[in-house]
Amino acid sequence: MAVLTVSVVAADHEVWSGEASMGVALAPMHAKDATRLLQRADVAMEAAKSTRSGVEIYDPVRGTNESGQLRLLADRRRAGPHRRG
């Protein structure tokens, strides 16, 4: 898959350009409740970031260390947006 690229244009000038990552989790295949579904979409999004693929679908094999991954995500969020990779 191609990397998702986002550009912000104002008055015909590009003022910001960057890449976006998206994680996908599907109900009821990946989870039946909203909380777990969002957590698994987060795991997939981190995979999209690390592989620079743009979009990843949740893979239970990748989620074998899901509780550790979720703790890491929570720590990164608490550190603030300037600490994200």
C-alpha cells in the first residue's frame, strides 16, 4: 500500500505536508465491544507507522503482545504529541 500523504494549502501555498497512518479493526471479527475495537485499531495504526504502509488491518498474530503494546501507547500519549514518532 502507498503511504497516505496529507497537505494543507492556504492561498495557493502549501503550508504543511506530512504522512498519515490509519489502523483498521472490524467488528465483530476483531472485537465485540467498542473499547477493545479501538484498542486493536490503535495496535494496527502503530503497525502502519512502523512499516510506513499508511494503512494496516489488525492482525491477531501481531497482537500477541497486545497488553504490552497498549501500555506503550498509553505512555506515548501521556508524553504528549511532541514525543510521537
